[in-house]
Amino acid sequence: MRLERFELYPQLVAVFTGRQEGNLAGHTGQDPERVARNRERLAAELGMAPERLGLMRQVHSAVVAPVAEPGAQPPEADGLVDASGLRAPVVLTADCVPVLFAARAGAVALLAAAHAGRKGLLDGVLLETARQLESAGGTGLEAWIGPSICGACYEVPAQMQVDSEARMPGISATTSWGTPSLDLVGAAATQLRSLGVAVHSTGICTLHDEGYFSYRGADASPRNASLVYSL
């Protein structure tokens, strides 16, 4: 498990789990009891109750929703915002780009987590997450980009690269073996910086680093978790 601090908000912690913490996703067909135990163990290691974890039902969209109350059904969304500073928004990935946000609204820390796969990134999930934080009064936005597949590994069909580049110039890349690819991490960082967001990145490629689950690396079901919380 990797922990990072936000520079502007040192009381906030960005957490990135991997294989050691086990699968944290309950929607991919794995044993729900084991997933629940993994979540409980993670929460205990972070010194919080499992109910503090804010989850969402990710569908590769640009929909951003407020975190659900404990015990309520998680929203169907790919961005999750907590305006209370009391929850820990979570995003689950296994190659897609997880982005954790923090902002300040008076004395309250605004927190958010976004799932930026290719479709969600192109459709504007990061733009919408930043917009909602600002609409809630957030200023001084800061973001952490977590472990995700890099442009040297994320091979795509040539036409998909052309179509993606037309929608988001600069997203095109080339794999280390010379075929068309997309640099989702680089494109996400560029887009966020264009909004004035201070951006940090773990620099971890999920396909290169065996410590993390990777869909392209044949991990079809398990997911890494990225979350942000206030100490």
C-alpha cells in the first residue's frame, strides 16, 4: 500500500492499494465475503471504520455524484464528491486512471475520486469532477494520479487512436514495441493543469509493476483501490 500527502493540504492522505491488499471490487464476480474482509482490513489499517469508505458503481461515464450515506446504495457514477470531509471517496481500477482530488471550502476539505478510463476521460469525467468541486465552493484544487497503464503499454487500434486524438489532442502515443497507443495519464495531467489544478502522479504503470492488478496483464476480476481521506 502506497500513501502520499497532498502538498497544499498535508492533513489529507492519498492511498493506493495493490495485490498485497487484495481485490477491493465487489462488482467483478469475486467472492463478496472476501471483498468485504479486504475492505475491512484496509479500513482498519488506515484507522477508520469500513463505513467511512465511499464507493460508486463505475460504468465508464462522465457522471459525478455525491458520496452516498453509509448503508445506502452507492451511486452509479465515475466521479464521487464528498463535501463533508468526513468520508473517504474510493475509485477502483486495474489499468484505468484513478484521480484523487482535494480542495478547500472555508474550514472544510472537499474530497473527490474519479475513474478516468479512455471513454470517461474523453467524455469529460475529470472536467466535471473539478467543476463540481468548484461549484461547492472549492478553491486551490490539487490532484493525485494513481497507478494506471502507461502510454508505452496501452495499445489500441489505429482508428481508435485517430478518433481519440481528434477529441483530445496530445493523447496519442506509441507502445514500446512500435504500435499505436494512448497516453491516458499524460492527457489527464495536461487537462487538469489547464484548469489550474496542481497535479502529482505516482508514476506507476500497472502493467509494468507486478505489485498492482492489471487488466491487460490478465487480472480480469481484481481491482486496485485509490482513496483520499482526512486525518
